[in-house]
Amino acid sequence: MEGPRGLKAREFKSLCALVNTVFRGDGAGRMEEQYPLLFSPENYDQVFVMVDEGEVVSHVGALTREISVLGCRMSTMSIGAVATYASHRGQGLATQLMEAAIRKAVEQDAVLMPISGGRGLYTRLGAKRIGQYALYNVPRDVLPDSDTDIRRAEATDLPEMTRLYAEEPSRYVRSTADLGTAVNAEWICDRDGETVVVCEGGRVAAYAGIQKRRPDREGEASRARLAEIAGSRSALLRILPDLYDRYGVDSIEIVTGAADRELASLLRPYDVTAALQGFTGTVLVLQPDRLLQAFDDYIGDMLGRNTLAWEISGVVVMLRSGGQKYAISTSDLGALVFGVVPPDPAPIETIPPGPLRTALERVFPLQLPWYGFNFV
């Protein structure tokens, strides 16, 4: 058995056989085509594999990209397409691969590890479900018809789409090349889809990556979902009446950050409110100290310098403000910074009322980026 190590070019066909056997037994496309950023030759050193007699038998895929939250940037390593042949399960191969990915991530100074899953393999390593997102369900005929200029996104739209996404307050740091690769895959997160743009005055005002309906799944046969949006929220809402017929659906869901106040305000007059949901996978905080350091300037601007202090010792974070101090586990730090959705426990609720809790409530939770086209 070889590994854990990065993929060799000659093993690519064997890797594809593994991931498509595990994930595409229903014939819904090919993984290497749906996730071209993950399975790109430029990313082979982060395609972690175990190889038995020349055959890839276990795999953990990783993709390193930066995120920006209110201008504060940090590196992340996303994990997905984790697969092991049934004949090789129970040997701890995936655990070895995850541990290798974590080591590599820390070497690259990654702070967070978003994982597209929540099984014991990840939670045993400390990954938790964190983050707060808003899911809107807009039924047909709720919004008024309007004249819109909507069309499928084209290559010439990519620079303007990149700019619109770069203006989002919580996002991945994404190149035009990455965006183009993801759009051309016609696969949005975990579903067949397409990307459309809305034009106003001859210029792209917004775009949406839209998951099409799934006739074979109960509850999804009559709905589509806007799984990534950027740009003018009002322009996006104006195209919804056209999308019902475009996709043959009776309702359209929109997923966005819980901090998206503009979309909430625009939908409120139509009695459409959000259902709060967490990250669809789990997130591992790789470097607790670096996570807090990344937001040091933001915290100072909000509270004043030296108002909130912290010290990390082992698996404990000691927080101090105004003479009050309180210790939380490093494993709870992600939930404190990015929030949770009930019934998951919120660490901030364990802190007694006082200046520390007041300070923390003023700066947290922050919006964890929704992965959208960065899903792996």
C-alpha cells in the first residue's frame, strides 16, 4: 500500500474509476467533469490518495483558496469527494488521508477546512457544523412580472461577473479563470445547473448559478435553487417570474448569507422570510490563533484597541474584556466567530452577562462565505 501522497498523472484514470463508482452509480455525470478545479492536473499534489498494487483505492480531495470576510483574508483548504472502495474500508485509509491533508493545510498556513460532509471521520478530527445562512423559498406568482434582460452567461461576461462577486462582503477570493472553469462545468455545488446574467443598461448587473430541478427526487421535482448569487439583489428578484417557466418549477429557493440584509428587505413586503440554516457540511478550525488574528483590525475598529484580548493555551481560548474573562474550547471557536443554527449549541450563550459577552456580541457572528462555485 502506497500513501498517503499526492496523485501521480498516470493514476488519474484509476482515481476517476474510484470516485465515479462511489458517487455516480446513478449515472449522473462524471465527477472529474463536474469538479474540474479539484481534479485539475495543477491540483494533483492536493489530491490525496492511497494506492494498492497500482490502483487508487482511497481518496481525499483538497482545494486551497483564500476567503475574504469584511476585507479580512485567510487561506482555506476545502475537502470533498472523499471515497474508499468497499473492499478497503475499515482499514483507516481515509483517516490517514485526512490527517495528511490537515498537515499539508497547516504547512500552507490554511486557517479553516470546510468539508462537504459531516460523518464521524470529520467530527472525530474536530470538525463542526458552523455558520449561518438564509434560505428563501419564493413560490410562483408571488412576485410581479417585469421586463428583464436575462440570458445564459457567456465567456465575455466573466470579467464583470468576477467583479460583482469581488464586491460581496463575504466571499472566496476567486479568479476569472476559476469562475470560468466552474461555470463551464454546468454543475452548481452538487447539482446539474446553469449560470445566468441579468443585464441593465447594457451591462451585467447580477448573476446567478442555478441548480435545476430534480424530477427523480421528492421535494425537488418542482423547485430550482439559486445556489450562488452576486450583484444587484433587486435585479435578481425581477428575473424570478421568468425562471419558473424556464425551469418548469413552482417555487425557487435562494440561498445567501444570513447577513444579506438587502435581500431580506426586498422580500419582506411579499411575506417571504428566510429559514435559517447552517453550513451543509462541517468546518475544522486548523489554526485558532490565526483565525482570531485575521480579524484583529476589524475587532479593534469595532470595539477600540485592546478592548478584547485573548490567549490560547493548548485547547483553551481565554477571552478577556472589561475585567471579565471566560474560557472556551478551541473546538468551539469557529461556532463563536461564525455562529451556529439551533439546536446546535452557541458558545456565546454560555458566557455570563457582562462586558466580555457584550463585546463579543458586537463583533460576532461574522458571515462565513457560502461556497457556491467553490464547492468540492
